[in-house]
Amino acid sequence: MLVQDICSFIRKSSGPVAERTHLHLLPDYSDTMVISALFFFALHHIVSPVINRVLFPVSYGKANRKTRNNWDAHVVSLVHAALIVALSLRCLVIPALSSDRAFGFHKGSTFVSAIACGYFIWDTTEAIVHFTEFGFVLHGIACFSVFILGSRPFAHYHAVRFLLWEVSTIFLNIHWFLDKTGKTGSAIQLINGVVLLGTFASVRLIWGGIISYDFWQTLQSVSNQLPFFYVVVYGSGNVMLNILNWFWFTKMIAALRKRFPNGNGKANGNGIHRKSNGDSSLEHKEF
């Protein structure tokens, strides 16, 4: 009963905000969004440290505080990526979304958006508190903005498709964990690196480019039915996130070349994840 009362309170409290901002679906999933955010914060600061100390007493237990925080952040990123990809795949064939790509919505896509909002609350907070690169802060803010504004409702059809970008994040995190558990420069890391580049290019650059173009056309076709700031936020966000994808892809290629300079699977000591101070382009939890 207590949990139900809390969820009911959150939904009722979000009602006035939803009315003022015309985010009509917000009361229906505001409790899910809050629970999602709390889940990822708890996973980062409570669950992950306990599990990692048991599973990796040396690699994790003897690491410095900053490396342990990065480790826990990668756990959160991996869990979110696997979860959100699975949930998004279930929404790809929903007729209500396909029939109206601009304003169509469904309880499934609404739930996915709530989980994503909760995650990007955590993501943005983490990027600010443990700052390494402004692009990560910008990424978190942009993603949270487009998903929370989608509760108008708007762009649910494209939202669940954009979230498939997270497929590449799964292999990014595997790469990081291989590095931290003594598999630096190994054959398995080389294979994972190739898969990482392949999935990144496939889901973010190729698939992402196709979906971004389709979204741009949809946005233009309904721009007269939206507040101007929606056009600005979604239009600029679409362009910015695609630019970031290309920027990160080039950094990933450069980093992997340093890691495997001779193609023989041996590390040169100057490649990605060499340091645990967060300076590397792949050191962060999420792309």
C-alpha cells in the first residue's frame, strides 16, 4: 500500500506541471520515471559496488575511488542498454505508432520513454558530478529533453527506434570491462572492438542516419502544429546527436588503432583505457 500511495502522490503532483507544460502523458508515467531514476542511482551507488567487490576483489577492490566509480557507472550503462534495447524492440511493430509517426503513442512506448527519462536523469547527474567532457553533459541533457517533451505526446515512433543506438553501448561496456580485468590487447578484446565499431556504424551512423532523416521530414510536416521551441529542441538535438556520433566514431577508430597498431592483438600501452583517470574518449560510461 505504501508504494501505491507514493506512486499515486507522484502522479497527482505531476498533474499541474503537465497541465502548464502541455505534457499530457506525464502524469501517467511520472512515477515510473522517478522509480527508474532511483533504480539507476541505487544500482550505481549500492548494488554495483557490493557485487563488484565480490566478483572482482582485485581488479575492483584495489582500484582507486575514481576507477571504481567509473566501473559502477559502466554497470549502470550496460544494464540500461540491455534493458532499453529489449523494451524498444517490442515497440517497433506497434500499429498506433506506425500509423501516426508524429503524435501516435502507446502504453509500451510511454513506458520505454519513462525508463529512458529516469536513466538520463542519472546520466546527466553523473556527467556533471564526475565531469570529463562537455559532450557527455550535452548528450544527457539533450536526450532527457527529447524524451520528456515526448510526453506531449510526440515522436514516440522515432524514440523507440533511436533507442536502438544503445546496442553499441553494450559492446562499449564489454570493451571497458575487458580492459579493467586484465584482457587489455587480447584477442577477445580485438574481436569485441571490431564488433563495437561494426554495431556503432550500423545502429548509430547508418540506421541512425536513416531514422534521423525520416524524423526530420516528420518534424517539418507537423512543425505548424508544435510550439516553436519543440522544433528548435528536436531539430537541433537531432543534428547535435548525429554530429556527436560521428565525432565519437572517429575517436574510437583512432583509439583502437593505438591499441592494436600492428594488427597482432598486442597492446602498445598507449591506447584506450590505459589510464583510469577518465581522460580517454571511451572511459565514460555512455555514448
